[in-house]
Amino acid sequence: MKEKVTIVKVGGAVVEDEAQLAQLLQHFAAIPGDKVLVHGGGRRATKVASALGIESKMVNGRRITDAQTLEVVTMVYGGLVNKNLVAKLQAKGINALGLTGADMNAILSHQRPVKDGVDFGFVGDVDRADGKMLSQLIGMGVTPVMAPLTHDGKGHILNTNADTIAGETAKALAPYYDVTLVYAFEKPGVLRNPEDDSSVIPLITRPSFQQLVADGVISGGMMPKIENALQAVDAGVTKVVITRADAIDGETGTVVCGA
């Protein structure tokens, strides 16, 4: 029987809110067994870019990354956000190690090609994540803290959606562990009505996801989150949950399965 590992992805809204972040890290530290933390930071990157006079552009919940924006996200994701999380986890007795995809060749990607007239710039689509290396780190008692940056193997950093990082990390670890993937954000799950926190959709399958998108219930940044969740389940990840930051160790939220 495989040992269990829990991968928690925390979004930028939680990272920005000290109270929510403190709760998330408290619950994360209390999760038994091995674990991995994957973080976003898009809101902080947008703020820093704005302060520098750099306009942030989004298409379907994904950031357009020109050369200036790439510098900002590299600084914010790989430095400010990542190292603050590592320090906070160390204070809780978690032996954390901050990683971008370039570190130890953890995640290799290629620059996304122009499609349907949209040029995302320096955005990476993942080719592979090194599950063996990550499993070796975890086996040494290390908790990886993954930033949403990858590399192309040719010396270039690429901005990569944090939900994708979480999904690809989960898929890469699935041959070695019984993997639970948790997407933690500021809401209690995927909501049928964005204004009503009690309208959590308890279960999403591939067919129901397609219908929810067609009905306009799911859109924007939630789309890549669920797409990555479905891909992770298809690749052998045991369970994917989308829930609130203070509920990552419970059974509440939205469960995503492929059937």
C-alpha cells in the first residue's frame, strides 16, 4: 500500500490575507503525514506590477506575460511569496524547501504557442514534472513549497498557472504515493451562485463540468482549476477537493471526479 501525500494549492487571495493565510498554514501543518504546498500570488503580482506602471492583462483567467511582467512574477512568486511561506512553515516545525520549476529541474515546460490570435507571452505549458526527485525530497522529510514558475531547459523562466503546477505535481507523484490534491481558496467550494456561500456544488464530474460551463455557472479562473483537477484524477490522483483555506483537513467542499 502506498503512503499518503497531501498536496495543497493555496491561491493568491488567501496569500494576501494574513488571517486566512495563518489559518491555512495552521491547518496545513496539522495534516498528518507527507505534504506539499503549491502557491499562487497573482494578486500580489498585479499590485507590484501596477506600482511599477506595468499593466496586467488577463484572458480567460490566465495572465498575459510580457518581458516586464515576467520579471515581476519571478520576483514576487519565486522570492517574496515563496520565501515568506517557507519561513512561516519553518516557524511551525515544518522543514520546508521553496522550489520553482527550475530548481532541481523540478518542472520542465515549453513556451505556449500563439493560439486563436492570443499570445500569452512567456507562459509555460508543462512537459513533465519530476515525481521521482520530489518523492526523494519528501522521503527525506522535506516539504516542498512550489512557486508557479517553470523553465524551458534553455535558460528561460516561464510563468505557469499555479493550479497547473499543483495538478502536474500531483500527477507526477501518483506513481509513488496515494495522492490527495486540495485546492484551497477563499470560498467553501465551487458555488452555483457566487453570492451564496451555501450553494456549494458537492460533486463535479467531467460531464457536469461541461454543462456548468455551458450554463455560465463556472467561468474565469475556476475553469483551469477544475480542468486541472479532472486531468489529475484521470492520471491516477486518488482525490481532488476544492474548499476553503480553513477546511483543507476536512471533508467539506467540492469533490472532483472523472466519471
